[in-house]
Amino acid sequence: MALRAYFDASVREPSNLICVAGVAFGLQSAKKANSEWQSLFKNKICHMTDLHARRGEFEGISREEASSYLVEAVKIIKSHMAFAGIASFDMNELKEHLPSDAVRKHAKKMKMGFETPYALACHAAMFSLAYNTTNSIHYVFELGDKGQPGAKKYLEFIGEQEGPIAEAYRVGSLAYAKKESAHLLLGASDILAWEWGKDVERAKKNSGSDMRRSLAEILSNKPVLTLPSGAHLVRTDKFECQHFTGEKFQSILDQMGELLSSKDFEEVEAVRAKFRPPPHPAPRLRW
């Protein structure tokens, strides 16, 4: 069964934080979810920043109405989605880890994947989705995210390949669209990216803060786990959310290099196994 995955980014400039979320649906489930999404929001386009602040198309609604929109949207996502991969990191920290030169196979093309925070976050979220399915994935990215032009060249290079490079991401096709298009479920990835980014931002300011109720519901009240590398993770049967930091940052860069240097499918699987987080990391209930 092929999947359609919708990708969107959330950038929190005061915190130098970027988050990319990809949410995948089976093709028939995507149609049902899209129809329900349209029934819920009518002519409104779901931008979570506007819904949360009750501005733009949501100006004038009450706090209760905004909450109702979010509750119903979460129900649609959870009812129909197959899996979601979410990746975030501090953009300032990224600068300390970027390689000055790419010397591996496909160096020039690979460097495009390193050049912007958006591209690297897309890689991490796509890799997470690809790990959790053996099906081809038809990717839809929202147009206009900062850093997208370079990332688009990199992703199109991946999509043109046959063999292990494309297999690393299970690429079926690549498309770009606005939320105002027929791809209304870009709003679903917008919500997931915003919620995870907001929670990371809040936790950085106050390590003892509780998870937002809306995010806790999305993640079925699973706790945040801290990995030995210093990264943070929530994993359920339908979600993998990771905040990369410390050693995990260098790991994700090495991961990209090894994927693009893979000679066959066996090497791709070996890379997946090598960089997979441990199945039962020591729990820590908050950041």
C-alpha cells in the first residue's frame, strides 16, 4: 500500500528552533481525512499560528472555538494517519556541526542537504517515515518554507535516482503545494510541527514544564525520553518525534553521508540499523 506524506516546517526565530513534521496516510485514508478536514475548516486554511493566536482567518473566534477546531483536527489525524516523523533542532547548534567540505560520493548534491536547517530536518523526518514502512511514499511539501530551494534540488536529485539512494527514503514521487491547494492535509503536518516545536521551546525555558494538553493527546500521553546522546525522543506505534542535540547532531550528518554512499540495499538497511535509537531508552519524563 503506497503512502502519501505531507511535510511542513515550523520555525521559532526567538528560540532559533526549526521543526519539520511529515505525516503519512494510506492513499484511501488520505482521501477520507482530506474530506473530513474540509468539512471541519470549511473555507478556512489551517495555519496553526493563526488558530492559536485567533488571528487571520480565525480572527474573532473564541478560545473555546479555537480549542474545538484543534480537538477535532487531532481526531482526524489520529483516526486516519499511518505514521508521522517529526524532527527538530537548534539552528545555532547546527552551524557548529556543518562540514566545511563534502568529500563523499555525490558530494555536491549531498552538500545541498547540509546547507539549510530545513533540508536537514526534512532528511531526519523522511528517514523516520521510511524506516517504519516498506511501502513507497509520495511526498508533498508545503511551498515557501525558508531554505526550500536548496532542499528541493537535493530532494529532486534523490527522487531521480534508482536503487539504494531512493530506497533510503522510499521515494515514490515528490510534489510541492500550498495549503490553499487541494492538499488540505498539509494543515495536519503544520499542526504537528507547531505543537512539537512549541513544546521543545517551552521545555528549553522551563525544564519542569508539563507537555501541552493538545500534544499529549496527539502522542497518547507518552512521556518524553532522554537518550544517552543527549537527544530527546517520543515514540509510539504511530509517531517518532526527535529533538536532535549534542552527539546526535553529528550522528545525523554522518547518517546522511553513509546513506548517500550506500552501494546497495543491504548497505541502506545497515545504515538504518546503525542509526536507529535504542528500543528502550532510559525514561526521563521531561526534558
